[in-house]
Amino acid sequence: MPITTGDINWRPRTAPEALTALELLSSRLRGAGDDRAVFIDVYAVITRRVVDVMQAEDDTGFLDPQWLSELTGLFAEEALIATRCSLLGEPVTSSSWRLATRHAARRPASPWRSAVLGINAHVNYDLGLVVHDYLRAHRERIDAPQLRRYHQDYQRVNRILEQSVAECADVLVDRYGCRATTAAGYLPLGRRTAAYAVMLMLVSWRDRSWRDILTLWNAPDERTRTRVLRRMDRRAGRIAQAVTSGPVLGRSLRGIGSALWRGLG
């Protein structure tokens, strides 16, 4: 079934614009039975919570909510454009997005894998690229104290992610019938343990992405910056390969399980 895409805003510049685009795209994809909707739906959950923060009248805890809104728009563009390229049969630039869209386009796809593949591409590659590009475009007004304030807001996003995990799991179960996610909910403390493991993974990935951002920010020349971006792309691509590979994924999950056990202890 053809998917109408001409009226979708592929380059949003604020969090509300990003939410509108993500919800419209996910609706079109779901209507066509296309599992490339899975990550778009998951990301829409998180984006909706960002919009709620923007619209809250009380203290949100963010030092620069406008920066968060602008960054959300630019960040969403990466996922939207990767999905559009995949739909149109055009080259998808990053290796992690190529694997993510290819997996989701297969029938039947694994919903939880589609979600993790999208999250990996978005956090381990897009995040560092987009934040750095934003900082670079505004370099003349960003000093060390401002960079620290941005980092505080960057860290506070973890709270939004933590609040979104349960709703994202509901999306996988209710909309996509994800058996693995459903089964996790039947285990003793299954949902709580799974949510803790997901946040452990996300925080680790986001901490690594911030280090990549600082490396890009301090890069002395364009050659160094290109080398860092290629390294980010390779790393995200390797993680994507692990997610789509049973034996490798098993080893990765055992590593996460060990870290989870230490954290619970």
C-alpha cells in the first residue's frame, strides 16, 4: 500500500513540530502495515513528553527549555529523513539507520528489535552529530559556563526517558503485539527490572554521546571531526549488528544483566 508523504514536515525545528511530524508519519506507516512505524511511535512518546515540559507553567527543572525544544526538532529530523530515504529506496547515510530501517521493513519484523535498532541509531550516532552541529552553529555565543548549562539540561532529559519507558513498552505490546515485551511483563518484577535495564543502557549510551560531543567540539580541524564521526558511525553500526545477531546479542544481554545485578546489589 503506497504511503503518502508529501504533507509531512521532514525538517521540524521545534518539539511541537517534531511531534506533529512523527505522529503523522507513524499513522501512515501503521495504516500500511509497515513496521518502520515502531521506532517512530516510540520516539513520539518521548517527544510528547518533551512538548509537555515546554508547555508546563511550573518549574520544569530545565535551564534552557527553548534549547531543548529546538534540539528536539533537529534531532527528530534525523529519524524522519532516514525513514523517508528508506521508503523511497534512497541511500540511508548512517550504517546503524540502514540496518534499522532494513530490519523494520522486513515482514515479519521483531518489534522490540525495531525499537532498539532505532534507539541505537538515534542515540549513538544522531545525538552526538545533532548536538555538536547545533553548538557549532552558535559557537560565538557559547562559552564554558553555557556549555555546562547545556550539559545539565542534557542530563535532565534522562528523567523524561525514565518516565517514558513504561508507555513505550505499552506501545510495543498494544500496537505491535510484541511477544517478548509481553512475556517480560509476566515475570516477577519483570517490567521493573526491564525498565531498569533499559535506563542503564540509555544512560550509558547518552554519557558516551556527550563525550563524543565534547571531542567534536574540541576537534582542532575538519579532518579530526570527520574521523570522530566515522568512529561514531562504526560503533553504532556494530551495536546494530549485535542486536540483529542472536549469539552476539546474547553476549550483550549477559553483559547488561551483570551490570544490572551489580546495580541492584
